[in-house]
Amino acid sequence: MAATAAEQGATLLNYAPVTGIAKDAQGFASGVRAFDQESGEEFEARAKVVVNATGAWTDFLRREADPGVTPMIAPSQGIHLVFPRSFLPGDSAIMVPHTSDGRRDVRDSLAWPL
């Protein structure tokens, strides 16, 4: 995807987490503010379209654009284990949504990675 974007003229950034949404005079998203982890400088990147592809951090960026927005993500964390079919026959999966060992929900520890 990155290679195709570059071929189409996109500017690609790495080690530059978004720190906020840039807005135009009407209050619409017009780009992002980002932090260059290599130079230590914050900068603004203008864009015709801003795509929020932040995964578990989606609501953090949505709140930056509109502080009153209703959260839509209930992030969680976990692992995937693969067992031999002799242990777990069939086409089903097992999900253990709560643990008894006191692990925190990922929502308690999400923060912008600066």
C-alpha cells in the first residue's frame, strides 16, 4: 500500500506520530500536526483528505477533531494461540473476555506514542 501511495505522489512519513488535527477556517480537517521523532520538531502536514487509520487510538484522534464525539471503539488486547485440531476439534474458536489475574483493560493504558 505504501509503495502504491508513493507511486501516486503521496509523501510517506515514518517515526512521525500525529499529535493533532489541523483545521481550516470553517473548522474542517485540513491536515495533521505531527512530531518528527528523528529531528524532535513538530510540523503541520496539509492534506485534501485526512484518513484516521489509527486502530485502537481511533477515538483519541476523533476527540482531537471533535471533543464532544461519542466513543466508538472498545479496545482490548490479547493473544492468539493455535492448537492442534486434536485438542480443539471443529471450526470454533475460544474467547476468554475477562481474566481473574487482575490484568488491566488496554483502555487504561492507551496514550499517544510520543
